[in-house]
Amino acid sequence: MSKIRVLTVDDSALMRQVLATLLAKDPEIEVIGSAPDPYIAREKIKALNPDVLTLDVEMPKMDGLTFLEKLMRGHPMPVVMVSSLTEVGCETTLRALELGAVDFITKPKMDLREGMGEIARDLIEKVKAAAQARVKSSPVKRISSSESDASRTAMIKTTDTIIAIGSSTGGTEAVKEVLERLPPNTPPILITQHMPERFTKTWADRLNSLSRIVVKEAQDGDSVLPGHALVAPGSYHMTLLRSGARYTVRINQDPPVNRHRPSVDVLFASVAQYAGANAVGVILTGMGGDGAKEMLTMKQAGAFTIAQDEASCVVFGMPKEAIKMGGVDKVLPLDDIAGAILAHVSR
């Protein structure tokens, strides 16, 4: 079996060394070179033809976003961004995901060597997932005028339904494409996306600016309301609670589930318990199997469940596991998921 060939691009010599050292710990990965700026990176990509690129967001001569945009237009390939935890870093990283980056890791704020050691497993997993990802030359918004008009005028007959969405690698863009197709009177939506703290608020704000529903990062005790979507905060689980006819969410830092916090399984289990047949479960692109077990629980409780199909996934991990466990009613291309939700809740 051939190794995954990785090229690291970062203006910091220390960071390039740390990344190379951490990735070299896995026998399935080979770091074939590094570059201090995009111009040298461009020549090394031509010469070495790597399988995966790790790319720093902030670099001299040409910033990471400009380079990524040029790369995805002319030579699309799997890219894992290396981001800082600053507010600007969050915005830039989300823009990189829009431009076609597969995923990202965050630089530690304190001791670089020690901090990077803590995220070594995460880095290795994301590089491996990126090597298998489907990379598109340029993201294209595919909402037809007729589809947009239909969703804009759609009338949702029930207000009791809860829509629960779970995603991971590639999910920031997949969730966006689903939400953009939904009308303002859509039933309440709860979203768990594997993402670090700080990034989830920036992402929720971005979704809010692009959608006709209200999107916000969830806070403990928030009401679950039609026309609103709540995003689980990074490093916190989000669960649904019900008191009489009123739904709220609970935010907690219970131990990770499936090595994730927030966990899709945690959200889906609570939706199965408190919403039962009045729920729609959606599992989108992502590596691993988080959400598969409890999507089956949702289906057994009477919920309508949807999985994104392999062809439209960046990584067909989570949907594949949910399908394999028998928890999925429909397997659909990403473009068709919003329509299927609307059709179900309008019955």
C-alpha cells in the first residue's frame, strides 16, 4: 500500500518541522517536502505531486486564501488548513473551507511543540481523511431559480417537528447548502458540526447572514423555535429538552462521545427521546461514525432520517456508517436534502 504523500506549507520553519515530525509518526504518511511560501509551494507541487497539502492561513508574499483560490482553480487537490484561534483566523479558515479546503487544524496558543503533540492524532486523521476526500475544482452554488422560488413560498404545516443535523469533514459547506434552501418558516433546526470553540460562533454568524432563517450559536436554555437554527458550541455537547409543549436546549461539557464534543450521537439521542416521531434526522459528510448509532435510535422512535449520498460527500464516513446500521430512510444527493425535509414536514 502506497503512503500518503504530504507537502507542508508554512512560513515558520519551526511549524514546518513540527508538522513533519508529527505526521512522520504514522507509517501510512510520508512528508515529501515543505515550502515557506506559496511561490515555492507552487513549484514543489508541480515537481512532487503530493496527495495532500497542509497550508498555513497567514503567510508573506501571498496569503493562504489567495494561494488556495488559485490552487483550487488550476490544480485542485486535498488541502488541510493550519489556522490560529483568533477571530480573524476563524473568519479566514471558514472562507478557506468555502474555497475548497477539506478541513483545518488549529495552532496551539502557548508552547508550540507541546501543543502540537496534543493534536497529533487529530492532524493525522484529518490528513488521512483529506487523502480520500472528493475535491471539486470550485464550489458552485447550485440553487435553481425555480427551487429558490418554491422554497421561498413553501408553507410548513407543522410547527412541532424538530430537525437535527449532524456533520463533520466537509460539513461547514454542506450545512450551508441545506440551510440556504429552507424558507423562513422552517421548523426548528439543531446542528452539531465537529468544530473547535470560537469557530462555531463565527460559522453560525456566517450562516445567519446567508440564510432566511435565524442561525446562532446555542446557549444553555435557549428556546427551540420555528425559523431558527441553533449550532452546538465547540467543546460543548448540545441536547434537546422538553417541558410540556416547550423545547429548549442544554449545553454541557460531559465527556466526549466517539472522541467528539460536540457529538452528533449526543444530539440525536436526545432528539429521539424528546421529539420521537416529530423529528427529522439528517447526517451529512464527515469522517468516522459519530451519529450513526443514534440515528438508528431516531428511526426506531419514528423519526424520518436522511443521509447524504456518497457522490456528493467530501468524506463518506458518517453517512456510510448510518446506512450500514440501518438507521436511514432515504439516501440523497446534497442538493435534494432540503427539498426532502420540506416535503416531509409539509405532510
